[in-house]
Amino acid sequence: MLSRRAFCCALPTASFVAIAIPSVASAATTATDVSDACAAFTSDLQKTVTPESAIDLLKEGHARFAAGAPTKCNMADLVHATEGGQAPFACVIGCIDSRVPVELVFDQQIGDIFTARVAGPVINGDILGSMEFATKVAGAKAIVVLGHSSCGAVKGAVDDVKLGNLTGLLDQIQPAVAATPLTGEKSSKNAPYVDAVASTNVMNSVAALTERSPILKELVDTGALKIVGAMHDVHTGAVTFL
Ligand SMILES: [Zn+2]
């Protein structure tokens, strides 16, 4: 099992003792300690994470969520520990769906991951800029595009809904609708088709990140960044990496 402790071997034992003491004073003196899932992600720790291990950390966190055993951290300690800066190890681009709260699904804490959420999820210029900041500037090592089953945005695209500004957003999912083999009726009532379109849309979004951002492409090409897709099942709570 990969853990933050595995990344850390140089810290003195005393620092592990200090972080176990739930007090403001201990948080102030252990801002760069990395002994467990509640330790703040420091820039030193971030440097030890590879794109592959960043994905593993998310998988490990999801396993805790799926097992019903999320980490219980002292949020006040984490606020103090991260007040001077942030060094998240990964980014997740997820849908706005209330059933797929990113930090909860991956059991991540304050300062651990960048999250961008937009229905679909689709990729637009602001998302690209945010990811360029998160990776090139702030050093995150992986991007996960997280779609989910029974997605309302995907259903809207399948039904070709027209509604205000939503119309333009749903247009960005239409390539996934067109590219997904159809079995049965083309309708939001066709749940397997809706979920297949959602999965296609995730992979389209994964591809768009490097197709539309030379900065992200260079990071991927040089091995500094990994971009993957994943799907969350709203029936089971399980995340499957694509
Ligand atoms: Zn959705």
C-alpha cells in the first residue's frame, strides 16, 4: 500500500510525534511533515511524487472512500499547515453533479488536489488555463478527468436539449454522442447509452487537454505529467480508471 509515509524517510521521529498532538501549536511546527494522509502536502513532498504515484495516491484514497473508512483529519491543523502556500500532487476535473464530490470520492484533504468542476465535464479555455497553472506553475503531477454514470449533462446532450447558456455547453458533448455506438433508442432513457457517451466524453476531454494546450502536451511528452480518465458509478460509489 502506497502511503505518504513511504515517501518520507528523512524526517526525525520527533516530527511524527508532534503531528499526532491535536493542537494549534503542533500544526504550526509540523507544516512540512508527511507522516500520514492528514499531513499537509508540502513542496518537498510534492517533489517526491511521480505522475504514476500521484495516480496511485488517488486510487488509494478512493479505496478508503469505497471501504467506508475515510481519513478523519483536523481541518484547523491543515488550514494552518497550508496557510503559507500550496503544493497539491494532482488535479481532478469533474462534473458539478452533487453525487460526485471530488475530495470526498478520493478522500483528499485541504491542500492535496486542485479541482475544476464543470458539467460534463467539458474542456474550455478557462479549464485549460487552470490546468496549465496547476501543473506547469504549481507542480501537480497528474490530471484525472472524472465523468460519472447517469450524468444530467450527458442526458441533455443525448436529447439535444436547448436551454440558455446550457446549449453551448451541451454542444461540447455532442462529439461524444456522435462517436458512441448506439444500441437501442437515442434517448436519455437509454441508460447504457448515456453512460457510454459519458465515458467517450471523458476520453475526448483527456485528449483535448493535450490537443489544445502545448504546455500540457510538453509536460506529458517529457514524462512530467500523466493525464487519465475515470468514471464514477453513482449506484455503487466506485471509481473506475479508464
Ligand atoms: Zn454530470
